Amino acid sequence: MTMDALFTDHINTISQRYYTAMQNHGFDHLLIPIGSLHGVFQDDNKYPFKANFHFLSFVPLSNIHDSCLILTPGKKPTLCYYQPVDFWHLVAGDPEGFWVKHFDIKLMAQKDEVRGYMPSNGNIAFIGEMGAPFHDDDFDAINPMGLIHEVNWHRSIKTNYEIECSSRANQMGAAGHLAAKDMFYKGGTELEIHLAYQLAVGQTENELPYNSIVGLNEHASILHYVNYETQKPAQHRSFLIDAGARYNGYAADITRTYAFEENEFSAMIKDMDIIQQAINHKIKPNASYIDLHIGCHLDIAKLLHKYDFCNMTPESMVEAGVTSTFYPHGLGHHIGLQVHDVGGHQANIEGDIAPPPTEHPFLRNTRTMEAGQILTIEPGVYFIDSLLGDLKQTEHASSINWNKIETMKPFGGIRIEDDIVVTESGHRNLTREYLPD
């Protein structure tokens, strides 16, 4: 299908989700602002703009700040499109493309013109960040959680348009990863690798879905490392890159790890890749993501045992929590318009919470897998000083081969991550379609 046809089906599905939620919670109209630019304290600079994902569910533009959407069941959505007269900054161009015909578009030169398009009767709700030119007393509800919970519950199931956008984001991200890998093997600095990635993706740092993690050597052990050293290390040993891209607002989230030479660390990377792909093949409707995560801990334990990091049995390592020292984060998360899509801990449409197991507090998804969900699968193993220090204070310290760990700490760690669509028959790996290994 063409993007035009995919978007037509998408807008019909998304609109119906919101209209049903509005009816269920007693609202006749819904106003969704994309958001505004925010100024730095006592400065005339602005922070990077981040769009309201509820707005992006309808409109595939993430840079038209101070625009807003008005939804009324039975009517074409009204898009109040902010297009000021401004010679200081680049102004959004005229709306065009496959999506335009689905909206009643009102061009605004001033932000407060939106008030002239707001409904004058019926109950109206507001979803977004409150600010000028809106005022609290104009709305019957501001961010009503019942409506938001209902919408977020359904957001986990992506339309075919959303899956196609995510696929294209993965294609862009894959090009960046290949360029970054090439720069690593050329001996580039972290900053040079990061810039090579951006050039290949064709997006600025602010346009990327998150700050890219580009870690050489020991920096690969810092889970959210975004410092981009400008000096080359004395030796290139390892490289972990966690970086994505956006297409029409939808994010890709991809991680790969490389060794500069063939050695034991490179062998561990190959084994981690086998673990990751085996988990991918367990994805199917009605399967438990929690069980996948716990099973991954056993896989990590077997890896630690194989490489002589710990002499406990793999089962004992998991039971004692030893694996959490080396694998402290969750298996993955929902992804879409947000890198970490909301709703991963929702137990039902009402918004009750299904928390992660006590032993695994950082697991971001506890929902049963359903066809149409897009999930990341990102197992890892790391040598993190603070966590290793804690392990040394436990009764299990004598079971750890500390000398072996010291030989691996200079490599930092390993993570491999793909974006996976749950299908009716199993799964589709959006990442490996463009980045097979």
C-alpha cells in the first residue's frame, strides 16, 4: 500500500480511538497542542523543541511549535497551523503531502488566533502542556487521566502506517550504524563516530529520537553515556553504539557492539548476538514479556559461566541476583512516537498499574504481547565498577573470578538491540531487515 492509503487507514483508526475515549469520559471536544518553545532561564536561547506525542499521532510534523489540533466527533479534525511572520527564524512552510486532505487547516500568524477556532459549546478537554495562549478556565478538564489511560492503552497496538514509519526509521538508523562502525575501525574519536552517524542518517542531534550513546572501551559500561570524547583513546578495544532515527515522528532504537580485534571479547559479542536472536524468535502473541526477561537472565548467567566469570551454576546466579550486577536493565520497552512508549506498565484500559517484579525493577514492560506491538529486545552484559563493588560485599564474592573481570573491564560491556513487531504468527524484525549483523 502507498503511504497515502496507509495514512488514511491510520487516521481513521486513531480518530476512532480518541472519539470513543471522549465519549466514554463525557467530552464533546478535545484540544491537543503540539507544545511551545521554552526559554533558558535568564537567556534568550531556547531549549530543543519536543512535540506532544498525542499531536504527532495525527499530524506527521514535529517542528510546527505552537500549532494545535481540535477534535470533534463527526467533523474533520481542525489543525491550527502556526505560521508566523518572522525574519529571525525559519518559518514552517505551507502544509503539503498525503496527510493534508484529512484536516481542516487554519493558518495562524499569531498564537492566540487559536482561540477563535475553539468550540463555544459542549464539554472540552485539553491534553498537553498548559501555557499561553490557553487559560485553565476555558476547559472542562485538563489532562483527564481516565481518557489518557484509555488512549495510551490502545497506543501499544500500531497501525500499518505506524509500522511502515518505524521500518523506515530503522532503515535510516541502519545506515548510520554502518557509517559509525566504519569510522570506529578507522580509529575515529567518539565525536567523529557520532558525526559520521548523523551525516549518514541525515538528521541533526535535535532531530534524533534521543542522544546517541557512542562509547569506546570503558565508556561502553556507562548505560547512558553521551559525552563524545574529542580525543582518541590510546587504544581502540571496543565500541558500543545505541542510536536511532525518526521518520514522520516514529523512532528507531538500535544498539550494536564491536571489538577492534578478534579476541575473547569479540567471541562474547557473537554469543550475545546468538542470545538476542534466540529471544527474538520467542516473540509471539499472548507470550509473557516478563518471562522473556527472566529467561534472558538465565542466558546471561550461562554466558558468565562459559567465560569463567562466576563458578556458580547459572540457575543459582539468577536465583541469587548475581546476574543483575552484569545485566542491570530490562530486556526492552514499547517504542513508537516515544522511544519509551507510555503504557508498558498498564494492567488495563482504566490505567491500573502492573509493576515489574521486585527483583527486576527496571523492566519497562509488563504487558502480555499482542500482534501490532513494537518492542525492543536488548540483552546486555557490562562490567560496571559501582555494581561490581556492591557484589564484592555479598556472600557471593568468593564465587566471582575477579582477575578475569579485571581483564574485561577495559572493554566496558556489550548490548545488542533490535526493534521487533509482534505479528499474528510470530514476529518481524524491523532492524535486521537493514542491519543483518
